[in-house]
Amino acid sequence: MRISSTTANWRLLASAAFLASTACATQPVEAPAAAAEAPAPSTDAPVADPNAWPSVHSRVALDPAQEARIDAILAKMSLEEKVAQTVQPDISSVTPDDMRKYKFGSILAGGNSGPGSHEKAAPAEWLKLSDAFWNASNEAQWTGEKIPTLWGIDAVHGHANVVGATIFPQNIGLGAMRDPELIKKIGEVTAREMVITGIDWDFSPTLAVVRDDRWGRTYEGFSEDPEIVRSYAGKMVEGLQGTPGTPDFFGPGHVIATAKHFVGDGGTANGKDQGDNPSTDAEIRDIHGAGYPPAVEAGVQSVMASYSSIRGQKMHGNRDLLTNRLKGDMHFDGLIVGDWNGHGQVPGCTATNCPAAMNAGLDIFMAPDSWKGIYENTLAQAKSGEIPMDRLDDAVRRILRVKMRARLFEEGAPSTRQFAGRFDLLGSAEHRAIARQAVRESLVLLKNQGHLLPLSPAANVLVAGDGADNIMKQAGGWTITWQGSDLTKADFPHAQSIYSGIQEAVTAAGGKATLSVDGKFSRKPDVAIVVFGENPYAEMVGDRPTLEFSPSDKTALETLKKLKAAGVPTVSVFLSGRPMWVNPELNASDAFVAAFLPGSEGGGIADVLFKDAAGQVRNDFRGKLSYSWPKRADQTPLNRGDPNYDPLFAFGYGLTYADTADVPQLSEERPAGGGASDLGTFFERGVLQTGWSFAPSSGVTVRNIDRRGQEDTRLVTFDGAGEQFLRLIAAQPLDIARETNAELSLIVDYSVRSGPTSPVKLGVEGTSVPVTETIRSAPKGEWRTLAVPLKCFQRAGVEMSKLSTPFFLSTNGKLTIAISGIRVSSASVPQDRCSL
């Protein structure tokens, strides 16, 4: 790739600066030889801006003919049409009729949105809806030239929102590959599958440089190392959009890419999602901003602003970074889009009113459910001059420029474009082969005691663990639904589970593979492969207090120990969205593989674990850690180059079959504290968050019973003698305002044993919603899940940032109910349903 000398020099300096900052200062530095005295600098010379970002230029040059056409379109557009170009509603709250009336510049499908409010809608329904919005935009009454609309979606590891699509490993695994060319192929496949369903804008790639693995979006980052992110950024953009300067650029099967989230989202204090990054300007530029210059050079047409703050200033309102640095220093001439109502977090703003964000440089408000208010207020502010006309015109110019470069003005309806409707290509064998290659290359071998691996495919193999035959678990968040949870194998028609891949390999060689989730067997196996790890999550739902794997659920560890005690060699395949403290599980395993979140191609794991029929290695391990692996559960932040850097497995670690290093017995000492698995889980498998407690009123009894494990459930009995309650008391006031704004729900797993005889209320603090009919209609003894949108409590006046009682259940009658789980998470419930 041809780059300017300025850019080349910046890259060398940035790389040298980063390496210097990460080197151990153990050797004295020799002073340079004396040099001739330099002349005093001219007092007239311009003073360099120490906070300047690299002066890079996109390989997509401005086209004078396009700019003249934009001038002509702008001259004829009404103010209402201009404002509508800057507003992006979600398909769950906007209709084609709304598009016809308002002429919005773009729409999006959020993580829990789908055609007809059906997240699992068939691919043909996606294409049909895309046509409906495009046609409505085309049929609208324009004052001048018709302007096509755009549809954006989070295709962050393949077009994984759509049933049947190829699901690639999450970015954390891709970072372990060290393979930029394969990254480009992944982008190409993702774009092609998006076009098949009529969607033309991908909110990807994520370029976060993750510095605290407690962050719930760790798996969306390629690495803790800015050099890996830098090496991947341009390649993914080229894969999605095509190569600038060639006919492939926005040719058939390509979509608009988005570099996100600008900037610093991977470095928030304590790993808190949407939190504050305390880094210096230089660190923001050189570490967290590392991926943006190459993305801009590769011609990325969209950048998404981050929810996070930089030293207290929200990025959606940060003019210095959005306008001066991104659009100024880096000469970015595409569009800046906001995140989901992210503008509403700017001080002085709401989701429906935020001139400060546009004046700071935002070009499109992502206003999923707030679109009408933000449209009306932005229109009024443009009329009054609060938003200057030249700023609005600049935003619209950028939007039109991107649409022209993407050839949307020449394209017809989505269904008429090349590859559209080719559902045979969605999850095709060719596409899945690329994903399977990515799985093979992303696996990291952490331990291989006594060279247990590779295994003979002719062996008698036991496959255990709750992740073995669980595609939902191996895919992770942002898969079909936002959280990637509550899915079944039927939702993955083109995917293969890890067990299925093992069974296929072993059976073909004359061996035997048996699935036993709990690890029990009648005939002793030659070897056991235990697949376990984190359950799916996305965004703040995945934020954690420590890196200890599943503090409250030791099922996998118990399985490993039982197999070890029985003399069965064990191989652990660990599924996770981050490095984790798994010392007990490592000690109980003869071999241990970090598989991260491999996606739809579970067979890629068998490709590496097993020899071929002739007894030769089929595929060696090549993955190297792109994140440092913790020695202790509380060891975070933990990044290469940190002072006192002392990981269990260092950045870049990864064994091959040629390596002979064994892993010694590891310390299993846990730090003080601990508790339930994450901050969004209040009560799980019999364990409360540390310092939390159930507080029953007089007349209410609570005792431990079994559901899935020993005493993992509370049986609560109300004796009916007046108003009674069971409260859950937090150790300190809880802030779930961001979860409320993200439209999460309070979720309770329950089973009614008797009653109720009177109304039942579920609430937080002193505010409740009626749940009588839901409780009354539940079949006795059957386990059910109840979900109440957090916004129900917020609308009733609860201060969601200061909850001391994040759950209570009350009634003045008799009721016996078992409760096995209480959490805040995503749920498929209407957000206005506050009475159950």
C-alpha cells in the first residue's frame, strides 16, 4: 500500500514509542555523541500541536463531479429533508410509512430488532423489509433529487444477526491468528452475506484496544496491543468495502464499513462499559486510536462515536476529537454516526434534544426510539441558528458523499442488486470454509502435559461439558439476538457444534465419540474432551468485578476432577470472551485450549485436536495470545509493558505440538471477595453477590432447596398474615441507570408451588408492578422466567443510579414460590409492558 512519507514517519515513530513504553528498562541507555550546536529555531516557525493526530489521507480522493452533484442536491433540499438525513431510527420503532413521510437518511436494526419484531425472521423477510424502506424513500415527495436511504446493522463477527449466516470467531480469537489477509477475506464474506439480505452498512470493525478485561465488550477487541489492531483495521475495511482505486471498491457484494467506537472505549476505568477513560491525550492517540489512521487510509466511510468519556467529557460531545482530530488532522471526509441514543448522555442533552452533539461533529443521530423528538428539536435548532447552517450542510454533504461512493444513487432496490436473494450463499460451504480456517488459526494451546495432544481419531473419546453441543455458547453475544442468549441448535441451521465436529472426525477414522455433558460413562474412555466456559453476553451485561471464571458454578471443575480421579486423560476446551483466571481448571486438565468464541464452525477445533488417519498432525496450533492471561483473579488491568508485568501466560504465548514445556501446578488461592458471576447477576446457583442478603419480613420463611445443583434455589413461603415481602439488599447502592437506558429488564427465574391467594407485586426500592396474573397462571412446579423492563421502574420515579433494594416480592396473601435466579439482562418483552 502506498503511503505518504508523513504517514510512514508517523507509523515508525508511533511504533517506536509504543515499544519503548512497553520495554523493561533494565539496561542503561548510552548517551549520544556530542553534536554540533544547532542554530536557534526561528521565532516565526509554527508551533507544533503536541496533541495532533497523524496527518493521513484516505486513498479515496474527493471526486469533483460528485462534489458538484452534492452542491446541486443541497441547493434544492428543504431544511426538513436535510435534518431527516441526520436522523437514524430503528426498525422496531419506525415504519415504511414514516420513511415516506420524513425521508430519513438511514435506518438501523439493533441487536434485538428484526423484521416484524421477529429476531429469528427468515433471510427473505430481511430482504423484503429492506425493499420496503428503500421503496418508501424512493416514493417520497422530494423537493429535488431523490436520495436513497441506508440500512445499518452490527455484523460484528459475520452477518450473525440473521439465521443461517456464517458466524466467524469473535474478534478476540481473530486477534490470536496474526493473519491480516484472512481478516480481509472475513470482511468480504460478511459483506456478501449482508448484501444477500439487502443491508448495505456494517457497524464494524471494532477497533478498541482493550486494557481492562473486566469490560463486557473485551471479545469485540482484537487485542490489548495497538499494533495488532493497527495491522487489522485497514484489511477489514478493505474486505467490507473493496479496495480503493480498483473496480472492486464498492463493487457488487460490498458494503459501507464503520470504524468504532471513536475513541477510547477499551480503556475505561475498572473496565466499566460506557465509562470514563482517564488516559492522556498521547495515550488516547497512540494506544486507543491506533486503528483509526489505517482505517481512514483504507477509505473507511463511517466512524461511530463512542459512548465512553475521555477524562469526564462524553465522546458524543467532544469537538476536539470528533472535528479537530478525526475530521481535521486525519482528513476524514466520511460521516460520523452516533451510538444507540449516545447523544443523550452528553451533559445538558436528552435522547430527543442534543444540538451539542451535532455542533461537536456528529453527522447522524442514532435515535432508535427517540427519532421523532430528535428530528423535531434538531429542525427547530437549525431554524434558530443554534445549529449553524454550515454545520448541518456539512453533515448532509458527508452523508450524500458516502451514499454516492457506495453507488447507492445508481443502484436500484436492494432486491435488484447482485447477490441479493442468493440465499444459497448464506452460510455456504465456501464461506464456512473461511470461518473454519479462522477457527483453526485462532486456537491457543496453553497446556499440553506429556504431549497428550494431538489425539488419535481412532480412540474412544468422551465429550463432556455444557459447551460441547451448544452453538449458542460457542458463538457468544451479537448472535441472532443482542445478548446471543436463549437460542437453540435449531436457530443455527448451517452451524456445527464442537461435539459434532469431534464426532465427525473420530467416526471417519473408526473411533467412537460419546456425548455426556456431566462426564459420566459406563465404559472408560481413552480420553475426555471437556468443553465449558462463559455464557453469552454483550455490552454492559458482561462487565465483571474480577476475572475469576464462574465463582458460583464449579460444574466444569468437578467434572474435570472426577475424570482425573478415574484416570481419564482430560483436554479442556475453554470458551470465553476474555482471558480468565482458571487455575483450578488448568490444574485439573492435562491439556488446555483457549478457544475463545469460535462461532459456527465447531469442526475447526477437531481439525487441530486430532491427527489424521495416518497418525500425522493435520493442523498444528498457530494461535498466539493477543491478550495477557492472568495469574490471579484480581490481576487487571494486565497489559504487555505495564509496570510489574507478571502474567500467567504472557502476551504472544501459545504452544505448538513441537513445544515440550509443561505447566507446573498453579496456585488456586482466590483473592478476598468474589461472589456471583458478574455485576448484572444478583443471585445465581445459590450464590449472592458478596455482601448482599435476602431480607424477609415477619411471616415469610426462606429455605434452600435444589434445582440444578445442591441448594442452588430459595423456596419462599408467605403465610398470608398481612402485607409481607422478601427484599434483596445490596451491599452498597447500585447504579443500573445505563442498563435502564439500554432497555434491559429485571429477570427472575421462578417456579410457583402454591398460590397466590392475593395480588402479588414485583419491584425495586419502594416501587412495584403487579405480576399477579403471571404468577397465578404459571403451572405449578414448572420453571418459568419473568421479565419486567427496568424502564417501568424509572417511569414510576425510581432513581436507577441509587438502588439499595434491586428486587423485592410482596403479597398480603399466601404464596409459595421457588426462585433460582435474579439478574438484569436482555429479554424479549415489549418495553411498555409494565403490568404482568
